[in-house]
Amino acid sequence: MSGQVRKIRMGMVGGGEGAFIGVVHRLAASLDGEIELVCGAFSRDAENCKRTGQALFLSPERCYSNYAEMFEKEQVLAPEERMEFVAVVTPNHLHFDVAKQALESGFHVLSDKPATFTLAEANALEKIVLSTGLLYGLTHTYLGYPLVKHAKQLVADGVLGKVTKVVSQYHQGWLATPPTEDNKQAEWRLDPKTAGVSCCMGDIGVHAANLVEYITQDTITEICADLTSTVEGRVLDDDGCVIFKTERGAKGVISASQICVGDENDLSIKVYGDKASLAWRQEEPNSLWIKYQNAPSQLIRVGVGELSSEASAAIRTPAGHPEGYIEAFANIYKDFAKQVCSFGDDTNVNAHVPGIEDAVRGMAFIENVVVASKSSEKWHTVVLNAEALK
């Protein structure tokens, strides 16, 4: 139990009827019983918004026609009634404006990734977060897995020795052929007007990069990239590869693809040190392999033996009871709820949620990769400021 004395009140922008990720966010938010959805602007379609609100048993007067109206009307409610944070689950092009208006209206923000449509917007959002002093979180879901947290601790404890090489891949196959006309998830991801400068790297490659930096606690500083639009007529990338160097001298490869036929959601990472290596795969999340040069390999399982404190706190069930994507997602929400609950007091909350720095680094990764892929030069220094990237 978290020690909370009440539920944290959440609003939502996006995630209406027919949307995939909104449902996932709501399931994750509700899993631990610490967050209550109290309002929403679920769709630009008023009827869709109304139907979604009815299905979620919300009061009709708190199902708003747009997010500006929601922030305005929630602001004037009594402190014990109004929402405390908003979950942003729209297509990418709306992320910045929703977050901006929410923060300027006094509400904390937990956003789907990538944080914004452009790096320039991410830079601007960072200034808003800092000026308001409010909480901003980003749902890099895979950081919520217990063994990802444990992998980070193993690297920090020096079990692997000096990290020399990292290989992270995120392969899917769902865009290997042109999608049907009614595939809303593909439609907006493949449209530069709603997705931004990248489809594959912006949608899933950024997760692979985030996993690299989180587990190694190192930063990607130089890249060489190649992006491809495999399907004829497609404007944005559906496949790509990034070779990188890190601040501490490790080298690595990120492979991201949405045209790998037969692959479902194959995110994995291998971290090699001069003493040992580790390997973790999202489709088998309860297992973490540690391998040595001259000793037997070790299989670490969730709930078996002693794990790091962060990993242990992320486990809900005994060993052998599989926990997966929703539970990992829920750990992000649970930790954000802790931050909201303790906001403004001196409580030292041990609750890691990717924040505005991760948001800027994610957008920087996407745009730097696109620039590097178009260039004939081999190595490009990763820059975090949009003006410097031009």
C-alpha cells in the first residue's frame, strides 16, 4: 500500500471511443485503486465524448466538448472536487498545447510519448514546467517493469563492470503492408501532420533509446542513422537503424522497425560490460539473464530471491503469476500519484517517473536521427536545442 489517504483525481484528454491507448491508460490508472477518473475531453466529436463518458460512468457535466473548456471549468470547482492532473492521450500534434494549457491552468500533467510534436515545442514546454513548478510525467511504459528497474541497479552496482556495448531493438510487423482505410492507429502515425517528422523512430524507436539511457544511466551523445520508408507511397519512416556512442564511451545499436513481418511487440535490450552482460525482452518480461565469460549464466525471475528495492516495489503478485504491460504501465501511474499526493510538502517520495528532461531528450533523439539520416556525414552530435539543430 502507498499510504495515500484518498484517491488522486484525474482528467483525460483524448482516449475516446475507438482509441487504443486511452483504454490502456485508464486500466493502468485504475489498477491500484489510488486514482479516480473524474472528467474528460475524450474526443473532438461531441457524441463520441458523451458516449465515452457514459461508458465510464462519469457525470455528464464533466464530459467536456474540448480541453480548453475542461481546464476552465475544472479550475473553478472546489479544491476537493476538481481534477489534480490530466492524462494526455491524443495524437502527437496536440500534446504540447494540451500540456501547456493544463500547466498554465494549475494542473499537473502525465503525457503519452513523445512529449510534443517538435523539439522546439519540447524546449518551450520545459520552460513552462520549470516556471509553473508543477509536475510533468511521461509514460515511457517499459521503465515500469520490475526487471528493467533491477537491470538498472545491476549496472549501477558494477555487476557488469564497465559498459562497452548496448544493443536495443524494437520490432513490429503491423505496418509491413498498407493499412486498411479504417485503421485509425496507422492513419495518424503515418501522417506528418499528426505524427511529426517520424513514424517508426517517433513511435517505438524512442522507447528503445529511452531504455538504453535508463538502464545504463548514460546518455547517447553521437549518432549515425539510416531511416527507410519501405512501403511504396509512404512519407514517414517505417524502419530504421541508429549506431550510437554514449558519454561514458560505450557504443551501441538501436534497431526499430514496423515492417518485420511476424514480429508483434518485440522490444529487447542487451547490455555488455567487461565483467558480464544482461539481456531482457519485453515479450518475456519476468526473466532477466546475466551472463559471464567463465561462469554459468544466471536467470533472474520476478519474485524469486532478493531484488533491488525499486524492482521489489513494482511487483504485485507472487512468483509465477505473470505481470505484464498493464502492470508496468500502472507502475508509472502509481508513482505519479505518489508525487501528486506529496506535492508541496517535504515528503521524500521514492517514485521515479520519466519527466521533462526525458521528454526533451526523447524529442531530441527523434529529430536528431531524422537529420542524421538525411545527411551524408557519418557522425552527428546529439543536440537538445531545436535552434542548434537547424
